[in-house]
Amino acid sequence: MKLLKICPSFISQKMQSFLIRLHLTYLRKRVWHLSPGCRVKLNNFIIQITDGPNCYIQYKDIFIRKIYHFSATCKRPLIIDGGSNIGLSVLYFKSIYPNAKIIAFEPDPNVFKILCANLDRNNMKGVTSINAGLGAQKGTISFLSDRSSGGHIGQGEAAIEIYQECLSSYLNEQIDFLKLNIEGSELAVLEEIEKSGKLNNIKEIVLEYHGWSDKKQQLGDILKLLDRNGYRYLVHDFDSSTCITSKPPFRITSSTKWFCLVYAKRSEN
């Protein structure tokens, strides 16, 4: 009889997990091999993509795994989206908070065009799109574009010039949610905000930390910064299809790259 009492709950959890896996399998088959520039219908949104794998990973993490979900305390939250890419995160925010006001930053000029087209095509109101990166200083900077989701600040023959903004300029009122997926510039942005004295204007943060094999490790510095400014945090390393390098058996080589999510919420005490 004890088994019968616990089985319904157990079956429900297993069934939910099974349905998610089934949905993701179908989604992967549907979009993975799509060509750059194709349009696909997802969640009643018509979305132009940069490539199939990027579309699948982003949709899986944002809409299915809900990595950017938060519980707003008002009907019209103010959201800053750093690294909006093709706009899936913006569309997700609008799906849960239709009246949200969103400021979306995307530095890559080619991806920015797709972002704007996706927002226009899906009639997104209350979104300000800015073709700029985020960093410690305002001005032009070299940027390595991959025309997908991995463009980042750096030097090279293929580098282009982009404009970079200081996020503190946009923090003159309370920000309900800050999302940062800015390919390695997370610490520089947080330090700039802290120096400006405006970090306490942000209620909740989700950032994607990027651990590049050829750059200094910065996750510890990020967590210390959040801690000394009154944030409690959680760290999550995605699932294996998004980040396999952080899963056991562990291995670190000279080329190991990894990334994780840091969720931070300002303590109410």
C-alpha cells in the first residue's frame, strides 16, 4: 500500500521528464539542420535564425529549461537584456510579462539586424534595441564576430569595430531583472556598475560566465563582488547538451572551455 501512495507522484515526475525529452528530440530534428537565415515557427513566434544549432540550444535553455525565468513584483517589470542575440530571450520575457519594458543590447551588427527583424515580425512593443556591446568603458572596441552566438571582444584579422556602452548609464531607476550573456565581459560590466554605485538598483541577475582556456579565471571574482554587494547566488552548469565539459569525469586541458549560469538576487535583509 505504501508503494501505491507514492507511485502517482513518482509517475508524474517521470512522465514530465519523458515529455520534455520527447519534445526536445522533436525540436532538435526539426531545427538542427536548418540553414542560416531560415525562419521557423516556435511558440507562435516566427523567428529568423543564424543557424540551427544556435536556435535549438537557445530555445531549449530559454523556453524549456527556463533559465531566465523570474517572479516579478509588478505587471510592467523593467528588464535589461545584455547580449540579446536573435531575440529569443526578449520573446521569452514578453511571453511571461507582456507589458514589460525591455532594453536589449546586441553588439554584432549582422545579428542585430536579425534581432530587430524578429522583434518587428512578432510585433514586440516596449522594447528598445541598442546595437552596442557592454563593457567597462564607452567607445569603439574590436570585436570578433562568428555571425551566430559566440561573438566576443578580441583582436584578429577578422575583427570589426563595434560600439561599447557602460551599463551604469541605464541604471537610474530600479531594474527588476538583468540578463548578461556577453561572452566573457561579465566581470568588467559588474565592476563598472559597482564603481558607479548603481548596483543596488538591480533586484535580480542571471549571467552566463565564460571560462576561456586562454584567459584569467574570473568566476571567483564575480561571486565575491555579488556577495559584498548583498546578493545571494546560485551556480548552475546547464545540461550536457549545452555544456558537456563541466560534467564528470572531470578533465582540464590547455584547451578546456566551459560556461555556467550565475543567478543572483539582492537580499531583503
